[in-house]
Amino acid sequence: MLAASRVAHFGAGMLGGEAGQAGLAAWAMAVAGRVDGFYVAFDLDALDEAGGWAVAMPEPGGLSLATAVSAVGILASAAAATRLGLLGFGATAAMVGHGRDDAATVQAIATLAEAALA
């Protein structure tokens, strides 16, 4: 349903390359001209399960943390072009205390937040 909709979506494979990140940047700049501000909500389930993240539903073949940080940075840069800029950042689906790498997950959240709000 998502693929058939008008919702823009960028998968892990696409964002892992320069062309995909350029596409995200172009989309974000086009949207930035039509909105008053951005809010970035990042679902930690999108991160590749190989990271051992403490998340609800680890994603096989998901985004590397480096790719996720780059994508969030691209959105933050586009948000800077709006009148209000980046209004906020939120990370969702953390499941700290459920037997996975809690410390790495908390650090990943901090790194993503820094990319969004720096």
C-alpha cells in the first residue's frame, strides 16, 4: 500500500548510497519550501538488527547508524531553510532493559538527536 501511495519513502538500500541521499535532500528541500517547520520522528526499529539495538522490532538489513545519522542530518539541513527550522526530534521504539545492548541504543539516540539538533 505504501509503494502505491503518494507518501515519499526511502528504504535502507536507497539511503545507503549517494544517489539515494541526494534524492532525500532534494525531496526535503522541496518540502521545506511548503511547510513552516520540520519535526523528525525516528523509529529505531529502522536500524539494522546487526547493531544489537534494544528496540521493539529489529530490522534485518535495516539502516546502519551512520546512514541514519546522515539522513537525519539531511533533514535537519533542509529544516534550516524553513521559517521555523527543526521544531523537534523524537526517537521511538526503544526497548531498554529487554536484554539487548542498552548502552549502545542510548548512545545511538543521542547521536541521532545531535545530528538533528546540532
